[in-house]
Amino acid sequence: MITLYDYLPSQNAYKVRLLLNQLNRPYRTEYVSIFEGEGQSDAYLKANPMGAVPAIRLEDGTFIAESNAILTYLAEGSRFLPDDPVARAKVMQWLFFESDYIQNGAASLRYWALTNKLSSRGAELVGQRSETALRTLRVLDRELAERPFLAGQAYTIADISVFAYMHRADEAGLPLAQYGNVVAWIQRVMDQPNFVSKVYPYSIDPHSQGEL
Ligand SMILES: N[C@@H](CCC(=O)N[C@@H](CS)C(=O)NCC(=O)O)C(=O)O
């Protein structure tokens, strides 16, 4: 059985929880208290060189880190990742989009907002991240006017990845409701079989107000 290294308020880890549930794949969990420094232990750095969650450990002891790499590995051979090279590249396009623009936009803002770190980040940095986040919302809204899911007609790991932070964009102070195509897509993702709705607040971790 695979092991998921998890921290419950992490939406990067949520991506993996959602896919595992939709694959009906059993797994065990090990929790990593990232704010207490557990991610930086010598043992955990073997799982993820950055010390972040998520990571997974395969049955043979191999570790895989980075949420989108984990999604790609787990989805292999399933309906969540097409075999056709062009269709697959379209999925990868949105995984890289997520890793770059969403993680450095809406995801950062949400994390700072929910753990009271916005003021310590400074107005210039917060402004830059807000511009990035608004740009991604505009891009997603325009793209999702064209098709039901990000990479085409079918729900894939591209949707899982982008959904994780974008469906909580209002918690980042972003005007999500103004982007009707994104809102409709969020509902389509939530309507998928074996959807996981549970999102954990940072308040379950008394250490989350500290710095990583
Ligand atoms: N690019 C990484 C980002 C992972 C990430 O930032 N994880 C956060 C939780 S959401 C974390 O564990 N941070 C702890 C740290 O960076 O030390 C991914 O997609 O997996």
C-alpha cells in the first residue's frame, strides 16, 4: 500500500487525497507537522527534498514529491490522464500552469490571509501576487468558456490540480463569484463521482501562525 505524507490544511495534499479517493485506491497516511519543522528532518527530506507535503512512498520504498508529479504517477492508466501524447500534453500544460501561476498567486495569498501573514509580507509582494491571481482567474474564465474541463471534454488531473486552490479563491480575498465560467466549472468538478469536499482550516494546527 502506498503512504501519503500529509498535512491536513494543505490543499496541495488535498489534490492527492481527492485523486486517491476517485481511484478507489487504499493508502495509509503519515502526518508531517510542517510548522514544527518535521518536514526538515533528515528522514523526511528523503521523501521530499524541499521538506514540503505532499509526498508519497511506493510499496518498493521509492518516494515521489511535488503534488503534480504525484497526480501524474497515480493517474497513469486511468481515465484521469489520457494516453494520447497531445491530450496528455494538454493536461501537463495545466499542471505547469497550476504549479507556476496558481501556487505563486492565489495559493500564496490564501495561505498568508488564513494564517495572518499578509501584513508581514509587504504591500508590494502582496500586490504582485494579487495581480498574478487575478490574471489566472481571467485566463481560466476565458478558457472554460470554450469547454467543460481544462484539458478538454473530460475531467482529468488538470482539473483536480487547479481546483484545489481555485475553488477557495475567495479565502485569498479574490472575487471568485465574478468569474461565472470558473464558478460553473467548480460545480462540475464537485459533481464528479467520489468527490472529496472536506477541506481543513489552518486553525486545527496551533502552530500554523508561525513561519515555515
Ligand atoms: N510545489 C509543491 C508545493 C508544496 C508546498 O508548498 N507544500 C506546503 C503545504 S501546502 C508545505 O508543505 N510547506 C512546507 C515548506 O515549504 O517547508 C507541490 O506542488 O507539491
